[in-house]
Amino acid sequence: MTEIKKKKSTAHILEIVVVIMLGITALFTAWASWVGSLHGGNQSTNYTKSNNIAAEGNSEYNAGVQNMMQDMMLWSEVSDLQIDISFAQDNGNDEALEQAANKLFFKLNDNLTSEMATVIGWNWEYASDNPTEIVLDWMQNEQATVSPFSDEAFVSSYFASAQTLLAESDAVLAQGVKDNTNGDAYGLVTVIYGVVLFLLGIAGSFKSDKNKYVIIAVSLLSFLIATIYMLTIPMPTGFSVIGFFKP
């Protein structure tokens, strides 16, 4: 009689343990599923944001190419006028010299960007009282005769904005990849918890206490492994439980 009561007591304890583990595992499964879905949402958001920023960066890059081509055409015209000025000087043709110098003066003043003006040494404060003298003085500088497009830093300046945006796009994309990886990890945790729930669900169907002990032990071990692994996975960016309850 005592042995029967002992078996019933043991069976009752096992049932309580199984019920408690079922409840805890169910809660942890729900938690892992929810956090995994948050990672999935962040992944989608970051991928979309990355694509939008990349599109903007590509647009800025194309604009940079167009601006550079315009400035290259301008420099080609400037170089041609410089040749005309030098040729007029060599031939003592003051009229042609003055005409070419005037063209060059106003072309530079009207079309130069501040970046290009700095590279070629053109001063915006030059007065237009005597364009010929100003242009001839400017042409004495080495900067005036060297193509600004030989300056790597100057060429890169056309694409500075695009490079910044594309770098930001890559960073956001990398975060999206991390969110995807973390979401997959939480998915794996959910699967393990599902296995635990299954094992606990069938534990009561075994008549042998030893079999029940084995099933419960395997379930507990799997639960601990899944929980420890889950704790190593980063939470979603900006995650706050309290934030979900704020109006």
C-alpha cells in the first residue's frame, strides 16, 4: 500500500513538473517568436531604407559625373583661350590678346565653381576694370596651367556626397543582415522550444517512470540549451518593453 502511494506521489510530482515546464516553455516560445518577428521587421525596414539611400547615392553620383563633365568642358575652353592668349602675345597681336583675355575673364567669373576656382588659383575678388592684366597675372601661376582634374582630391569632391550616402546605405544594409541573422537564430530557438513542448506532451504517455525521467531530462536539457543560446542573441535595435506601453 505504501509503495502504491509512493508511486502515485512520484507520478503526481512528475505531472506537476511537466505542467510547470510546459507553461514556462510556452511563455519562452512566445517570447522568442515575438522578438524574432521584431528582428524580421527591422530587417525589412533596414533593407528598404538601404535601397532608398542607395538610390539617392546613385543619383548624387550621376549628378557628380554630370558636374564633372561640365567642368571638364569648361576647362577645355579655358585651355583653348589660354593658348589663344599665348599665341597673341607671341605675335604681338594686342587686339586678339584683349579679346581672348576678356572672354577668359568672364568665362571664369561666370562659370567656375568655388572648388574649381580654389584649385586653379582664381580669385573671385578680381575686379573687371582691366581683365587682360588680371588674366595675364593669373596665368603666371602654375595652378592656372595645370589641369585641376589631375588633383585626385578635387575629382573625389564631385562624389563626396554620393560616397557618404552609399557608405550609409552599406551600413544600414549590414544592420539589416544582422537583423536577418538574429531573426533566424530566434527562429531556431523557437524550433527547439517546440521540440521541448512535444517531448513534454508525450512524457505522460509512458508508463515507466524511467522513460518519463529520460524524456523530462532531455526536455530540460534542450530547454536550457535553447535559453542560454537565446540569451546570447542581441535584442532588436532600440528594443524596449516599456516603449510598447507608451501612448
